[in-house]
Amino acid sequence: MLPSRTFLVLAVFVCGVCSALYLAFFSYYKTEEIQAAKGRLALYKSTLESEIERISYFPYVLSKDDHVIAGVLGQDLQALNERLAEFARRSQLDAIYLLNTDGVTIATSNYDQENSYLHNNYGFRPYFKQAMEGKGGEFYGIGVTTSLPGLFISAPVYAPNGKIAGVIAMKLNLHRLEEIWMEAGENVLLSNGDGIVLLSSNPKWRYKALFDIPPQRREEIKAVRQFDKIPLVKLNWSRTNEDQASVNKVPYLLVQEELHARQWTLYFFASERSIQVQAWSHLITLTVVASLIFAAWQFKKTRRIGAALRESQADSADLREANRLLAVEIEDRKQAERRLQRTQDELARTSRLAALGQLSVSVTHELGQPIAAMKNYLTAAEISQKPPKASLLTQMSGLVTRMENITKQLRFFSRPGSKEFEPVNLQDVLKGSEELLAVNLNSGKVQYSSDYPDHPVWVRGNRLRLEQVLTNVMRNAMDAMTDEEDCILEVKISQQNDHGVVWVSDSGPGIGQSTIRDLEEPFYTTRASGEGMGLGLAISTEIIKEHGGTIHAENRHPKGAVFMIEIPLEKEATHA
């Protein structure tokens, strides 16, 4: 019961999918066919209008011809017949003829033919009446003399006195357009304002009425003998929607174009059969391809299931062995994880001890600068025979305060935190460092010079930390020149783009093959053993990074090194 129900559901699903695909294909090709039909119909419309416009001005031009005017006055009509015959031949017109005010033909291009218009009266035709009213006339109908349809175009002919003396008319046969439609194998028809088919690629549709014609209008058509004795029966057709219609119960796609100047309508009927064939062919092709893919997938699936079953039966012993090995591996992994945990705990304790040792060395190194300065001040006071000045006590008090602040500042190395920043003038930072290093700079061994602009260079930062950085860089430069004969230390402050820049250059041995990355590493130093721990620049780098700046170092030509410190300028405050 269940397999049958599943098969039924699957069959319904497949049918639904196929129906949806067919409708999708049909809709797509229908749209394509309609677009193609519109293109063809636009071409036919252009051809029809061009054919009519080609000769639409001939009657007016001929009405101004001296021979035509002379002819309407009864002069030299035979010469005019020959002249009109030559014009008709060159213009590919059925006939060109001249009528007097009574509607009688007095000259015609077919004067020498059996069905000549000569002496026939066409005063009942609308195109004659329109021309006699002083207007251009146009009328499509079946000729009463030749029984051949055509488009009649007329114009009034004025005598020298300015009065209408006759009418010049010509007949254009549009049957050549019907032949083009037939050769293309397409269903095209042209109807007038009454819905009567004037031209058609299907002769059975010609002179059929698309709509009901009121009795009064039928009498008017009969009076002007527009379609002679043709009954004008209604065509067996109907429109199902905007772009579909049926003729004699045969469905078509319908496209139409209006020729507003003449109240004509051009219809194009495209067969739906070609659309159905394309939709079915694509659906069948898609179904066959899908069936083949499904069959191949089922075949591969069956083979995979069979192979898996055989492998499962053959590898049952291997599976049990693998389970045993897996249990052993799990136990080994657990032991390894326990050993790893113990190692990580030991490493953490070692890291904390290393950090503690590094911190103690850092404190010693950073406090060494103010302590050395204090020692220099005390030595100078002992050597001097004069009692110490009050300024010396003030300077030593300032050094003690600086040492206290340094111990507070070093806490950022283990617990970085935000510090209050304020506008700082780099010239003030340099002056603070010069005061701290005054004993070394004034010893006479170092040739020291500084260069900075007349205006302040304001950056945003912590003045104490920036003094600490600049003091460390300048002290390192002086330490590097200990064994040099000429010890030159230069400090320059400038403003470049959005940064304040401090250059510190010396005449020492340079940094060799080291890079700034090497110098930033804690415990890395280019000095001899016992002359430094290599922590000063590492701490200075961290301080400058806190300020959003950078430190660069490079060798100086011919000797020495240059350190460049860049710090972003203060943007918000404006200082004098």
C-alpha cells in the first residue's frame, strides 16, 4: 500500500514539475515570438508608408504642370496622354488621369488600353469630391473600370483665373506588398477604419469585415462603389486577449500597428504551433537529460552501497582492532594533556618570576638617571668651597619628585592604563631633559647643540614620560661616545605634516647591523657587558606607542647614529 502511494505522489509531483516547465517554456517563446512579430510588423508598416509617401505628392506636383493646366482647358490632350503614360511607367503607377469639373476623364495614361479611363465619369468617387472642394483627396477601393483595387490620390487643378478647372488623380496598386507577405509565409492583413480587410496575405480574408458594419454605413459604401458588389461578410475571428486571437478556430498570437494618418490598422497573426513545438521539444529534451542523470546517479548509488556493504563485512575485524587502538590512543592523549597542563603551570610561574626580575631591573635602570644626577649635584656641592645655594636644594627636591613619579610610571609595563594627556610643548620637554643631564652636557667633553623653531611645537601627551624618553635617548647617545675623541650631540625639533619630530644624533660608533626592532627588545644592547641592561629603549618605545608615535633609528654618515621620534600634533587646542 505504501509503495503505491509513494509512487502516486511522485507521479503527481513529476507531472506538476513538467507542467510548470512547459508553461515557463511556452511563456518564454511566446514573448520571443511576440517581439519578433512586432519587429516584422514594424518593417511592413514602414514599407507600406514608404510606398504611399513615395507618390503622395505627385498629384500636387502635376497639378502645377503647364501641360496639365493646358489640358484641363482642352488644349493638346493627346500630347498630355503620352506625357501621363510616361510618368505612370516611370512611377510604377496603375494610372494617372485628368478629370474635368463634371468628373469625366479627358486625359489618361492608359488612353491606348482596352480598359481605358478615357471619357468615363468618376464624379461619384470621394477623391474627386474632395479635390473639387480644394483639398487633397485619398480613397482606397476597387476600380469600377478595371475591377482592380488600388489607392486613389487626387489634387485640384487651378485655371489661370484661380478657379478649380479639373482634378488630377492617380492610382497606386498595393498588390506587390501582398505578394511580399505571401512569399514570407506570414499572416498579415490591412484594414480600413470600417474594419474591412483591404490587403491580406491570405486571399480568403480579403474584403472581409472584422467588425459589424451598421446598415447606414453599408449604404454609403455601396453608393461610392468602394468594393463594387462584394458582400463584405464578417470574418470568423475573435480576440481572446490583448495578444491572442483565433481565426476560423485556429489560435494565433496577435500584434497590430495603427496607421493614424489614414485610419488603417495593420495586423500580424503569428502561429502558436511553432511556440508549442519549441516548448515541447525543450521539455522532452530536459526530461530525457534529467532521466539519464537520475539513472546514472541511481547506478552509482547502488554501486556505492554494494561496495560499502562488502567493505563493511570484510573490515569488521579491522574495526574492532581500530576501536582497541583508539581506546589506547585516548588514554595516551589524556596523559599528554595532564603533562601539558603541568608544563603550562610551570611556564606561567617562570614567566611571572621573569617579569618580576625584569621589572626590578627596569626600576633600577630608570631610577639610575635621576640618582646619577643627584650624585653629580652632591659631588659638585662638596668640591665647591661655598655653601650650597637654595637652587641646589630645589633641584634635588625636583629630582626626588621625579624619582617618585618614575616608580609610578613604570607600572604601565605590567598593567597598561590610560594616562591623562594634555598639550605639551616639545621645547619644554627638551629643556627638562637638558636640566636633568646638565652635569653631563656642561662637563666640556660633549659638544652639545640644539635647534628648534621660534614657535612652540605642541603635541598631546604626558610631559614627564616624554622627558623620560628624550633623556634616555640623549644619555644613550652620550654613553655611546665614551671612547670617541670628538663627542658631538645634536638635538633638533621641527614640525612635519601632522607630527612633531625630534632628531637626536651623535658621533658614536652607530648601531651597526642592528635594527630598531632589535633595539626595542628588552635586554638587547650594543654596549659591552656590564654597561647596560638594554631596557631603556624598550621602555621608551612603549611610552611613544602610548602617545601614538614612532621611534626610528639609523646609522649616520660618516659615523654615528640618528634617532627620530615622531608624535602626533595637538589638534584641538590653539596655543600662542
